[in-house]
Amino acid sequence: MENRAFAPAKVNLTLHVTGQRADGYHLLGSLVVFVGVGDRITVAPAQALGLTVTGPRAAGVPTGPENLVLRAAALLGAGGAEITLEKHLPAAAGIGGGSSDAAASLRALSALWGVDLPADRGLSLGADVPVCLRAAPCIMSGVGEVLTDVPALPAMWMVLVNPGVEVPTPAVFRGLSRKDNPPMAEVPEGLNAQGFADWLATQRNDLEPPARAIAPVIGDVLEAISASGALIARMSGSGATCFGLFADADSAGAAAHQIKEKAPAWWVDHGALGSFA
């Protein structure tokens, strides 16, 4: 019997870099949400472990042991399976595609094989895997391993836009003007979408300025999102994907259509914020 799991896009609504450890890892505070846009994992019983990659973004995705999906399977270590990864999210885009694929694989394979999820919640696969395994809004802090609940967020929709440029994460961190920035404020309760966007505007993504210096097209993307009527436009993670928040599905859909018409070479999608574990 097949098992399926959704691998939603992970979006950093905020990303405050608050320090750096002696081992070089940066200390972060980030409000993370998940969107109903993503990849899909299907697993089925098999004698050996195999991976097939399909979907509109399959080109260039490795199918060997370096793929996080197969590394996740090896971490569970329970046997054979035929895994299909249907790829919709762009790679190396700041929205956790590979980590979300790994987390979805852990969920699907643990159900298929009847084994427990790993005790480290997939942290050994990457700092974003535990939060993607959770797949619900939360604060991610430390180096990514500390996850904290947040008050219920208002109903919101998101447009995601990626201009098709890769922004190397190490280069973005090297471009930070300082690494001991002020921490993120507590997430307020009881706001509507507009009020939440107004609060979000008082917070930051500290990686956005150095990423824009490396890839100025990010500025063009943010301008296009703002011009489409978004409540707020910001870059996610280390880029280059940017997001716009909207109060309703129709506004988000219309904005996505408008941006895609003006920039057909860009990847554009939209969906509702939610929990997807």
C-alpha cells in the first residue's frame, strides 16, 4: 500500500541573526510558516530503496545517495521502498524545498515501515528538517534546533516569487554588516491580516540586504509583489524567493496572475498559510 506526504514550502516571515557561536554557526530567531504550495512524496513497498523524481521542477535534482530524501530513508534504516518525489518547488531558493522533502519522506516512510521518527527529528540531515517535520507555524531559534509555539495567526494567503537566480547562503552570511542584531519581538495575539502585516513590518530579515547586494533582481521581485497589492513584501530565508501576504485568496490569486504576466520567466505560485504535518 502506498503512503503519501505533502512537503510544503517553508517561509521565514522574519529572520533575525542575533549572534555567532565559536564553531561558526549563526544564532537565529525566525518566525516560520508553511504554505499550501509544495512537493509531494509517494512511498510504496519494494525490495530495495529507489528514488524517482518527477514534476515540473525535476530537472537537475539528484537521484543518488546525496539526495536528502534517500538520506532520510537511510536515517530510518528499516528496509526497501520505491520513493517518488514530485518536484514543484525551485531548488536552493530559501523556502526549504530539500528539507521539506526529507521531512515528508520521514513521515511517509515511518508510516510505511511502522517505525518511530528519529529521536533528533531529522536534525542530523539539516537545521531546517525539524521545523519542516513539524510543518506548522513556530519560532525557530538557536541554530534551528529550538522550536517554540506561537499564538494562532490570522487567516492569510501568500504569493511566492523566485526570479530563477541562486544566491549562495555562505556568501549571504559573509555579507552581513553585523551578526549581533536585536532579537525578534514576541508574536502578538488577536490581530487581523492587516494588523499582523503592520507588526511584521517592524521586524526584519537580516539576510535580505546582503542577498540583494549579491542578486539585485531580488529588489525587482519585491517591487513587483508590492505593486500587486500585498500587505507586505519580504524575502524568505537567504533568498532568492520573496513573498507577499494577502488577506484573502482572490487577492493572492489575482496578484500571482499579474506578476506572472509581467515576468513570465519567474516562478510564481500562491497558497494559504496553514499546518501540513
